[in-house]
Amino acid sequence: PVTAATSTTTSGAVSSSTTIGLADVGGVSQGMTVSGVGINAAVANPTVVSKSTDNGAGNIVVSAAQTLESGQTLFFNGGTETITITGTLEVSKTVTILGIN
């Protein structure tokens, strides 16, 4: 997995909700920790549970209800992005290391 970190802004205000609208969900992945002005970290550092789409504007669901204003910048850290490589791969050199415990 690739460690990812990103930021984006809220697309609308939310009040005591686990669903947050974002301007861009492309860099956000499940398991990321959410931080920013207005995020209630006292509720066990909220994490991303799911997102409504892979790219562009969409909603995320977080692990604890939040109250946020429209246009607030949120930061996302600690998640993973899955990268799928398809096609033919050629290994040009292999190395054997002996004597490693």
C-alpha cells in the first residue's frame, strides 16, 4: 500500500452528521484520520468509513458525527490507496542474498 495524505474543502455545512460533503474525494481513502478546524478530535480521532465516489465532488462518512461550515479545509492522513497494475511485467535482474537470518 501507498501512504497517502491530502486536503480538500467541505462543499456544504453539516450539523451533527457523520456524512460530510467534499469538493474532491479523489485523494481520500477508507481509514484515513480526519483533522482540521471544527473537527471534534475528542471523539477518538474520527476516521473515514466510506466515500460515495472515487473522484470529484462527493460525500464521505466518518466514524463520529461532526459539525462543520461550508468551505472548511479538512486534512486526511494515514490511509492507503490501492494501486492496480495490469499488463506484462519483465524482471530484468534478480539478486539472491545468502546468509541473511
